[in-house]
Amino acid sequence: MRCARSAAPLALVLAAALGLPAIAGSEVGDQAPAVEPQGWINNKGPVSWMGMRGKLVLIEKWATW
């Protein structure tokens, strides 16, 4: 029980420390980084970002870490 009690704060500190680099490089008002699509759903043939201008685009980001 004692080990579990001391492991929780350590896990919290590690999680916070590992997340800092992800938010350290961005500020409010910064331009979003360029996104290159890996694939398009429900579309035949290649599509460019300029061809999608004015249309609703859903960007799905998935991470497994």
C-alpha cells in the first residue's frame, strides 16, 4: 500500500514533465504547423489543400503513446 501511495505523485510529476515540450513551443496567435494528409476518405484521386479551400475539413489526429 505504501508503494502505491508514493508511486501516484511520481507518476503525476512524470506525466507533467513529459507533456511540457509539447506545449512549450506554441503561443497564442502562432500559425499552425503544416499538415500533410496521409490519406483522404470518400474521395477518388488526389486532392490538394487549395482544392479544399472553403470546404469543411476534419483532421483526425491519433497518437498511441
